[in-house]
Amino acid sequence: MAHSSQDFVAAVLREFPELREDLTESGGLPHHEVGEFAAFTQAAKGRGDLGTYERCVTLVDGIYAGADAALAAAIRGSYLEHLDFEGSRGPAAWQLMPPRLQAAWNQVSAENRRLMALPQKSAKPQQGTKPQQPKGKHKRETPRRHRRR
């Protein structure tokens, strides 16, 4: 049986019961719950608590291995995407991350770089707003009327 977001929350709370309030405030939304845990993981790295960081990524690795499609997407988009390996603790944090999560992080990162390299479409005006006229081209306020002579 695949792991669901409920399984994720239960596993996190078994390991880190102090996160109960943060996870319950997420309203049962998987991406928010996973994102809260990503922030907790990243904060552990930031304060140099690599023991907690390792417990976090090991827990996520075990869940990710058997995650259902929705939870796997939440882990890729709301957990891995929010971990960084910059700064003095970055290389040590990377070494603590299990190989499966390293591979998934690399895939997410490569996809983000590919998407950022695509040409960006200009933003469509929001409904109810007037589109901006290109500079140098002025639209006449009133149509030109032909007069008889």
C-alpha cells in the first residue's frame, strides 16, 4: 500500500511531536504540510543541527520510496524544491541526504532550470484592466470623421 499524506503527517509527528501545531495549522493540505516540514528541515541545517537534519531527510526518504502520486508530487514540489545546499553547511547537508532524495532533488532542480530557460510569455492583462499600448503607438481616443467639403 502506498504512503499517503496522512501517513506522512503521522510519521513526522511520531519523530517530531513538537511540530503538531504547525502541521495542524496547514489545514490538511499535503503541499502545506510537506512545506512546513521542509522549513523545519532547512532551519535545522541553518542552525547547524545536522543530527536533526539527517533525521528529517531520512524520514522523508523512507516515505518517498513508497509514496502515492499526490504525496510524491508534494515531496518534490514542497520539500525538495525548498532545500538548498548553499553556505558552509551545504556540502555536509548534501552528504547526509540519502541517494534517492539526491537524485530526486537533481531532477527537480534540472526541471526548474529548464523551465527558467524557456522564453517567458508577456503577462496577460487581468480581467477588467486595460492592456498597455506599446510606447510610440498612440491609439486615437475618438475615430477620425470625414468631413464633406
